[in-house]
Amino acid sequence: MKYMKKLLAITMALVLCLSLAACQTTTTNAVTTIKVGVMKAPAYALLQIADAKGYFKDENLNIDWNYVGSGSLAMSALLDGSVDMSTIPEISVANLGYTGNTSLSYIAGLTHNMANAIVAKKSAGINSPSDLKGKKIAYAPGTTMEVLLRRTLAKYNIGFDEIEPVTLQPNTMTSAMVSGNVDAIVSYEPILYNTVNALGDDAIEFKDSDVYNGFGLVGVNNTFAQNNEKAVVGFLTAIKKAKDFADNNQDEAQQIVATAVDMDIDTIKTIWGNYGFDLFLDDSISSEIEKEGGELNAVGAQDEGNPLPDYSVYYNDKYIKEVK
């Protein structure tokens, strides 16, 4: 009888241990789904590489990609709760500061340069940026495109009231150039690539890193991040793996991106060095955001005379510090 009781106790203890082990395994390997807003653009190559190489899956993440047409739409998706995380440009943070909305943070940079540019038509009499005066120029207000346009005009002593600004969504810019509705566009890849190809010899492109660089950032809903810290760190860890892979396997990385954004591999190779792909978070980002915040106020994009917002409330280095 004592033997049977002892055997029963051992059996129950074994069952309990196995149950606990199973629970622990389930918890450890639980997959978290993250809804991520992103543009199909080479600026976000590290996300495309991480996805293609399975690095998100390695971190027990299922990424539900939500593709958007611009950085402002990516920010809107993050603000309205359509996504948990999103790629956002720094100008979106500069604009957000004036709203008082502190529901999100930027937690990492993905590129040191967004490689925005101006493409113009030679047949419109444009052979240098100084020729933009009096021309119809398409851009998207409140975006990195506006930053580049205003700074370029200022550099060449052209007033904003001395051009004909045309508000367009980026995905309509190429057709507007081909049809002759505008003389120039301010945009990013692959819009620039598509427009140059469509115009052929009539296209001329202006890039000036001294005027504007810009950053591709990772933004996150604060509540989501607080409730899913491990997943957020895992997301950044996957990006770090993609950065290391791209550094050591550039040809394969470029082919992955060319396929992801439907661009010619030779063009990807040509523009690759413009971006400065990385996983980082430093003062250069916050400095640019503050600069753009001041510019928004100066040109009346925000209420003139408002004090510069405290942009530090959007900076969160907690998660990137945990990336190995």
C-alpha cells in the first residue's frame, strides 16, 4: 500500500513537471502578430531583407504588412490604430508635435538618408534648380518632399510664391509628368526611377545632400510597445540581423530589395549607397526633427508664433538598447 502511494505521488509529480514544461515551452515559443505599416520603397530595405530571410520568424513574430503610398499615410495608420508599428519620416514627428498627441514614439532609425530628389523636364526649360522659378512643381504638403522643395528654393533664392505648387499624391506624379500637367516633381524611389524611365532623355534629376537628407524611422504605438516589449525588441533584433546580412552579402541583399520594390537591379545597385542603411538612434534625428518643427512654424504650416514643441517626448531608446 505504501509502495502504491509512493508510486502515485511520483507519477503525479512527473505529470506536473511535464505540464509545467509544456506551458513554459508554449509561452517561450508564442508567436506575436505585429501589424506594420510600410512603403514599398528601397529606403526600407532592411525590413524587406529581414522578411525575406526569415529573421522576423526567428524572433517568433508574424508580420502583417500594411502597404501605404507615403510616409504621411504610414503615420496616419499608426495614429488611427490601423497598425501597431510603422515606418515614418521625421517630418511626421515634427508635425505631430504641434498636435499634442503623444500616443507614439520613434524607437530607431533605418536610414541616414531618404534619397529624395527633384525630377524635372528639360523640355520645360529646366536644366538646373535655378530654372524651377515659375514652373509647375508637384509635391505632397507636410512631407519630406515639402522639406526638400522649400530648402531647394531657398538655396537658389526662389520664393515659394514664385513657383506654381501642385499638390499630388506620389503615385500620380509620374503620369502627371508624362501628360505635361507639371514640369517637375519632388519625390522618392521608386517614383523617381519610374518617372526618369518614362521621360527618357527629357528627364533631369537634382539631388543635393547638403540641402536635405532625412531619416526613415520606426514608429510604435506606445500602448502596444508597453504590452509587447519582447516583440518590439525582437522586431529591432530582426532588423539588426538584416543589417549584418546586407553588409556581408550585398549582392543578394540588393536582389531581395529589387524584387520587393519591383525595380531594376542595376538601379538598386546605383542608388544603394545613397541611403546609409543602419539600425541606430542618435541626436542627428532629434536635431533634424527640431529644425523641421521650426521651419513648419516659420512658413505657417503650423500656427505662427507657437512655441517649439517638446519633441523629446517622442524619443524612446528603451528597446534599441536591448538589441544584441
